[in-house]
Amino acid sequence: MGAYGRLLRYVAAIRSEVALKVLIGVAISATYIGQALVMAKAVSVVFVGGSVADISRYLVIALMAVFLRGYLTRVMESYSKVMAAKVKNKIRLTIFDKILRLGPSYLNNKRSGRVQSLVLDGIESLEPFLVYYVPQIITISITGLAIGIYLTLLDWVTGAIIIVAMLLCVIVPYLTVPLVSRSIVTYWSSYAMLNAQYVDAMQGMTTLQAFKASRVKGVELADNALAFYRQAIRNTTFSLIDSGLMMILTSIAASITVAIAAFRTDIGIIPIIAVSAFLFLAVECARPMADLNNYWHNSFLGLSVAKELFEIVDKNLEIIEKEEPDRTSLDLGLPSVHFSEVIFAYHGGGKPAINNVTLDIKAGETVALVGRSGSGKSTIVNLLLRFYDPSQGKILINGVDIKDYSIEYLQSKIAVVFQDTYLFQGTIAENLRMARPDADDNTVMAAAKSAGAHDFIMALSDGYQTIIGERGATLSGGEKQRLAIARAILKDAPLLILDEATSNVDAKSEALIQKTLESLTRNRTTIIIAHRLSTIQHADKIYVLDESNLAETGTHHELLQLKGVYADLVDAQRRGDGHE
């Protein structure tokens, strides 16, 4: 029940909208009750021998109630959609903000398709519970109490039966939760798994076809789809059993009410004129209960998602910002960077990705990090960006512990060109402006020219307004990398990190990019991670990592003279044996 209560907090955030929907719901119920009362009155008139003329005014009032109800129902449907959009948007923003604050360390352990299912379809499935079930409970509490009091005034026995029956219709579904909870959670897990598998297949379509693995993947997807189908049938079975129980309960309650009312009328306790009121109002008590039952069962999927949503909300942040962080120490001059005996292991244990590493990078220097794959080069970048915090040791920038800076402020002072350039669906201009949203067209164009990207951009059909597709699918590797460099130039941050920025391009593109990078590193503190060692020979200092440890430090010529790890890497690259 805890998850239900926590979901209600989101309803509390839109309580004014809920109040208005309840008010409309009460008005709709009032038309039903009013119609029932006038029809009961009309029947009573017939019982005492009244003519058609005597009941005509009651029929007119009932017809007016029908038309008014139609109008109010249309208003309710429209308003419900607005209300749903508002509450779901609030939840999505809350979850997305938390995922962003959890950072890459959280997403690295999650399947993107499953997270997508949760943030999109999962939150969408909360609509029946938050937007329909909860307001209906409040509406029934008001209208049901009113009917119960009215019928109690006519006859306390039948009135009490009606009130108890309505309470049971609200309580019984909660009592069945333990029976269906496992089924609905498994149902959601099956759906999320199926969606994750489809996302993997779509993203890896090229690889599947290249390796003739499409059929094998198709069989795997078919198995996932079958598992989801079976769980959906199982879930539907539980839902139908529960629905049937509620229908039986409401039918029995209505029948017993009418029967007892008839009996008590027969023995003279209830006046004959009141019997018709019981007949019509008993139906009006059952109708909203049936609606409530439908909303409850439509809420099952959303309720199964709630646990997973709250796992994200409750997850502790690994990267915590100080209450009053530093937002000024990187504003003047170029930054220095110092790693002091830093140790870090992913997932909180196991072999360290970097072990007891000490680096000293002076302001304005260009230094290089080299080493075999898995030696810890990219881990240093992740630590500088505070995607992770060191297990031991300290990282200082301008003499200030990196943990003392505002994360947003720190990352605003670092520009990164990653090995794998990520471009988003949208125009080239939109992708470049991610670095500086307020940049005007001339500034964007100047950055592209500096990166050697302007000419190929202008050769595209719509220039800077060309849609480049998801992940920049319509561009070559060299073109994407030049856009990444243009983005870094546009950001104009004092600390520049080049993480194997030329590793995925051809020789011609590499020459163009390398020339751009040489101008980009001027007047900046620069850290270059490179596997092509010819590109870092002029670095002020080269740090050589080997098996997570700092093995050597020096200039290109000094390291060659040591005839150690660096010299072996250079020799291996010259022989073309595939090492970095």
C-alpha cells in the first residue's frame, strides 16, 4: 500500500485540478440522482392512478438531466486529458531529473530500452489510477454518502445496507492486491524486457544483417513476445476474476436492498411511495461502483510500475554536491589539474581501473595520456567530469578539491571531444548549440569554420538546418568528429579533453582534424588521450599508464630513451601489430 500512498503525492501536486474534476464528477452524479428521483416520483404518481399529463413534467426534467449529463461528460473527458498530461509530465520531469543527477554510472548498468519503457510507457500507465480512480473515490465518497443518508432517512435498515455495500466495493479490491501483485509486476517486467530487446535489435540492425544473425535474433524476440503474451493472459485472468467478484458483490447488494425494501414495504414499515426511490437509487449506487472497478483494473499496470519508479526516486546519489559549492575559482586564467594518489574501481570493488595515480598538469600545458586498452585513460576523463568520485585520493583543479565545485559549474569549464561522437536527431545547428544555446548564427558558423566543418555543412541540402538523423547517421565518421570539435570550440572552455578524437576517421580526415586540434589547444589546458602516438609527440608531458598504474612520465624523446612501456608502444605501432 506504500506505493499507492506515494503516488497520491503527485495527485496532491495538482489538487486544484483534482478538485475541479471531482466537482464535475459530483455534478454528473447529481444528474443521475436527480433523474432517478424524478423517475421514482413519476412511477409513484402512476401507482396512485395519475395520468400522462401528471407525469409529463417529471419526464421533461429527466430529459433535461440527460442532456446536461451529456454536456458535463464531454467536459469531463476533455478536462481529464489535460489533467493527465499535467500529472504525467510532472512525474516524467521528476524521474528524468533524478536519472540525470544519478549520471552515467547509473545508466551504464541499465538497458536503455527498459529505461525508455519506464519513462514513457510506464508513466503513461499511471493515468488510470491518478487521473480516474483517485477522483472517482472522492466523488463516490460524496455522492454515495448523500444517497446513503437520504435512503437512511427513508429507512435506516436498507440505507445501512447500501452504505456497507459501497464500503465493501471500495475495500475488497485492496484485499485482492496480494493475490494479483506478483502477476502484475511480472507482466510489467515481461513488457519492459520485450521493449528492451526490440530497441537492441533496432540499434544493432546493421550488425545483425552483417553477421546474418537476424533470424536468430528474430527467434529470441519471438520467445520474448510469447512470454509477454502468456503473462498478459495470466494477468487478464486475475483481472477478470476480480472484476467478476465486484460485479457479483454490487448485484447482490442491489438485489438485497430492493428485496428488503419490498419486504419492509409489504409489512407497512416503508411507505409505498418510497419503494420506487429505493429501486432507482440502488441502481445509481451500483453504477459508479462499476466505473470504479473498471478504473481499478485499468490501474494494474501502472501500479506494477510504481515500485520501479520509486526505486529510481529513492536511489542514493553517488555524486553529492556540497550545500554551498565553489562557483568562482575557475573564472580567471587557465586551470591546473592535480591527481594525488588516486585509486578508483568501477562498481565499488574489484580490480582498480586506476591505481595510486598521481598527475601534475600545470595551467596552459598540453599533456597526453597513453597506454594499452583498459589501462585507465578514459577513467581519468570520467573522474575529471565527476561522473564518478575516486575511491581514494584527491583531484584538485586550481588547487581546489573537485568535490568542492558545483557540478554544473565544473562541467561548464570542461570541453570534451569523445572518441565516439554522439549527435542527436535534429539539425546541425541544434547539435552545435548544445555547447552554447545562446550562440548566434555567426558564432556557430565561426566555430564550424575553425573545426574545418563549414564547407561540408554548406554542401548539404539545407546547410546548418540539415536534419542529420539519430546519432548523425547521415554523416561520415570524419564529418561527425569535426562537428564534435566545432561543438568544443563553441563551448570555449578553459580545460579541453580530447579522448582519442581521431581514432575513428581515415587518414585524410585525421590530417584535417589534427590541424584543427593544434589550433584548438592554444590558450587552454589540454589533456589528450591518443592511441596514435604520432599525434602527441609535441605534448609538453606524456603520462604512460600500464595495467591501471602510472608507469612513466616525460616528453616524447625522454620516454623513448627510457626504452620502457612507451618505447614498446611506439615500436609496436610502427610495426603495425594493432597495439595503441
